Amino acid sequence: MKLTILFDRLRWEEKALQKEAQALGANAALVDAKPLVFEISRVRRAREFGDVVLQRCISFYRTLYLTRILENLGVSVVNPYLVTESCGNKLLTTLILAKAKIPTPRTMISLSSDTVAESAQKMGFPVVLKPFVGSWGRMVSIARDKEALLSIVELREELQNPIEHMYYLQEFVKRPPRDVRAVVAGDEIAACVYRYAPEDDWRTNVARGGLTKALKPNKELREIIFRAADAVGGGVLGVDAMESEEGYLVHEVNNTVEFAGAQAATSGSIARKIAAYVISRARK
Ligand SMILES: Nc1ncnc2c1ncn2[C@@H]1O[C@H](COP(=O)(O)OP(=O)(O)O)[C@@H](O)[C@H]1O
Ligand SMILES: [Mg+2]
């Protein structure tokens, strides 16, 4: 059984995944994706990646396209291209969650800057703005009034990337200064933690200094976690939820889940559970 773990920056997580996969009897290779080159006009069966690939690149577009290339070459990738696409774009994730009737914060899309203030007024301030593609809380901003909102819009309009000229707006959920992160591996919750926002930030991302604390999910939370994971196609995922006055709301499903923060508050090895799931996805 040969497993390839692809990375573009080697972190603690990838090394732990390799170690645990090897402990489970797999031959697990860490491969840097950056030097890879593919002649995509030639269709062949790629055997050099082994029976299954675990995609751990940080760059979203590298992950997305490399996964698609590998699938064309007959390689089984965790997570598959469609799951990566659905999770990597917050607009697509929200569409999927809404269609599956999974509680999610009220969200509006303005297709130009002209209607952003109107959308925000409909939902009421404060309002949260998010880039369609992004992680670690980057560019996720809160506008507490119309003036703050319009200055964010003005800055966004200066950006060269046309995707930034459409706007994802969300109600600000009145939640405690924490949210929930569940690491899902197939039909198992490998870890579930609260993430507390650091003192100087309203966002709870561990990348921004958020601290984790163990959480034993109740039936309602477990159900919503699995429903969200299933809705995007399942696999190895990080489901993020907030506690609102009306119950849990899922705001994001992460495709290449970081779990060092969750591991700090969890007793069993998260990497072991992920490795076991990936091995189970090997092409027979
Ligand atoms: N609608 C919201 N209301 C309140 N807090 C939010 C809302 N959306 C996001 N946050 C906070 O901001 C953080 C980052 O938002 P998220 O949608 O998860 O983007 P990212 O992909 O950058 O992590 C969340 O973990 C949460 O703490
Ligand atoms: Mg998040």
C-alpha cells in the first residue's frame, strides 16, 4: 500500500500524517508539489503516486488544479476535485449548505459595488464581508456601519482581481467569543474543539492566535457536522460552526484542514484517524 502526501510547505501536520500512515503499515511518501510538471495532453495511468494521494497543499489553486490533473491520470485523491472546489469558494459552500437546508448565517451576494450598502442595510449592521476564496481569516472583515462598509468597498475596488469586485456579505452572528471546529475523517469526527478569539481580534482562527478547548459534541452538533460534511461530498474536512440564538450555524467547510490547534486540545491522534481514512480510499 503506497500513499503520497502532497505539500507545498511542510508543516507539523504533514510529518504527523506520514508517521501515522507508516504506523498503519503504509509506505507514505512526502512529495513537494512545487517542482512537479505534467504533460497534460498525454493520457496515461500515473503509477508513481501510489494507491492514493492525500492533498495537503496550502495554495488553493495549486490544490484545485493539481487534484484535477491527478484525477485525469486515474489517481484517487483525498479530497476529490469537486469537494475542493465546493469548499474553497465561500459562495459555492453557502449555496450547497443552503440547498441541503443546513443552518447557515444569512448571506447575500452583491454582483457589483453598487448594491453592497443596500444588501448590508437589508441584513442590518454590523455586517461581515468575506472574499470568495481565502483562509486564515484573511480579508474577512466586519463593518459596523455604512461608512466602514463603503471604505472596505473602496479598497476592494482598487484590487486588480475581478473576483474581489463581487461581494459576499453575511449577518454578524451574535455568538460567544468562540466558534466550533470539527475535523471530520469519513464517518468519524476525529476532533471537535471550541476556538476562542484572541483578545485583539473578533475572529477565532488559530492562524490569528485563537486558542482551542476540547468540546464533546452533543447530538444536534454531531448531526449538523456530518450533514455539512456530506453536503460537500465528504472526506477529510474541517467543519466550522457558530452558536447562535437559534442553534448552530455552519459558516464554512474547509478542504485542507489544519489540525495542530485542534490536536493541542484533543487526546487521541487526529493524524492517525485521517491516515486511516485516506488508506481506506486507496484504489483497489
Ligand atoms: N457571520 C459571522 N459572524 C460572526 N463571526 C464570524 C462570521 N463569519 C466569520 N466569523 C469569524 O471569522 C472567522 C473567519 O471566517 P471564515 O468564514 O471561517 O473564513 P476563513 O476561511 O478565513 O477562516 C470565523 O472563524 C469566525 O470566528
Ligand atoms: Mg474558517
